[in-house]
Amino acid sequence: MRPTGKLHLGNYFGALQNWMQIQARCRCFYMIADWHALTSDYADTSKIEDNVWEMAADWLGAGLDPARCVIFRQSWVKEHAELHLLLSMLTPVSWLERNPTYKEQLQEIKDRDLSTYGFLGYPVLQAADILIYRANGVPVGDDQLPHLELSREIARRFNYFYGPVFPEPQALLSKAPKVMGVDARKMSKSYGNAVLLSDSKQELGSKIKTMYTDPKKIRIDDKGHPEGCVVFNMHKFFTPEVQDIESRCKSGALGCVACKARLLETMNAGIEPVRESRTRWISKRKDLIDVVRAGSQNARKIARQTMEMVYKAMHLQGEM
């Protein structure tokens, strides 16, 4: 993940829960992608350092276990940049220009100049991030499949020229549930509609009060339409009696105020353990840094082994 700030419920249900399941059965490498943050935020880097540690605390607070997975920082494993350089020599520009995310963000993001070499080439760095660990699988959602396929194409091209160094990583597909923001759009920090894992009960209450509900349900006893209601969408993640809430809403037996009050109870109870754990990690910055430093050292051992294989395959000298 790119360190762009504190994590929200979309990150938690869309990625972190899947990561925690995978760490139980695979050797996993989870990377704080601080170099990737530069591809769009190169003009102002003042927040990246704090965001790195906020993200690390969110990960550990949510349940990633450094005894069961490798948690590391991209910029602390210099071999990522080294492999990125070598892969960039053999990656056709046309492959990068057809990247759907590249085209989409060039059109949609107008407050930053993204016409840079780094932004065009970030999929090559992304491929290096994956291939340097000779990864067999990458946890992704459907929307990320084009990115992974490009990494597979780069691996095939390298292997064609120099011999079989890299496996072609497979997609570990997960059906990421749709988590709505408070305004019924996809939850995103850039939209200002996110519920954060670090939000206090008071902050949760304020956000729940503003959540979009059924505009046709004006009076308490009006029959509601839960589909499309942000509050009901949140109940699916936190409230055990969600089916009862759905039927009572539809019948007019449950008003929106009571529905929101119940959501505050269950959401706060669900978030509280994560919030308390991440707060403990934030208060112990040295311990937090030590976890990421140890993970980065472990990651670098594998990365160095890979680079030795790469240099040998390419008939280059490698390190002095």
C-alpha cells in the first residue's frame, strides 16, 4: 500500500482482512510503498514519513503479525530500485501507455502534473516489487488484474531474453466487498468520505449522523429501501442482526435515527480493538520502527539473492 494517510474501512475490509488470512498459510511480504507515493505526490513529500508510521500502526493494529509475515519499507530495500532500472531497459513504452489506470488518472487528476517519467513507469517498479521476491501469488482484486498481468509479461520477457529467473505470479483473487463512504460514493480519503480505523466513538457518531440514507423514508413509519443506504451497507459489516434490521426498515418498523444509533454501537465495538492496538503502537514509535527495520532486513536478504541471480543471467558483474 502507498502511505497516503491513516487507513479506512475500505482498506480494512477490501485488503487487510484478506492479508491476515493469507499470512496464516503462506510466506507473505507486505510492503509500505513509500517510493510509489512519489509517483503522484512528488511535489510535496512532507507528509510521507508520518504516513509511513501511521500505516504501519494500522497494519499491526488490524492484526498483521510480524512473526508470521514480513512487514517492510520499500525505500529500505534498495534492490527494488536496482531491479526496476534493469527491467525498465526491456519494457516497451507501448505496454505502459496502454495501462488503464495511467490513462484514467491522467484524465481525472487535474491538480497535479502526472506527465512524468516516474508516473508512466510506475508499473515497472511495481513489477520489480513483486518479482524481486520471486513471488508465486499476489493478493489482488479484479480491478488490479491488468497491473499484475503486466508484471507477468515483464517476467516472461526477461525469462525469454536471459533464462528462467522469475516465476509468473498468479492472482490470489479476493472479492473485495463494496464499502460505501458517508456520501454513498466509494470510500476514499481523496473524497473526504472515509471512516478511519483510528476514529474515536465521537468521530464515528458525527460521521454516522451525516451518512446518506433512503431519501424516500421521511417519517419513521415510512417503508424503507435499504439497498443503496450507506447505513445499511455498514450494518452488513458490523451488526449481527442485519437481516432483522433490513426487514424492519422495509416494513416501516425501524426509523433512520434508531438505525444509526444501533450502527454506532456495533461499529464502535468492532473498531475499538483495532483502534486501541494501533494507539499502543503509535505511542511506541521505536518498537514500530524496529518491526519495520527487522522486516526490511529480512526482505533485503531475499532481494539480494534475487539480484545475484539476475546479474548472473544477464552476464553482468553485479556488486564489487
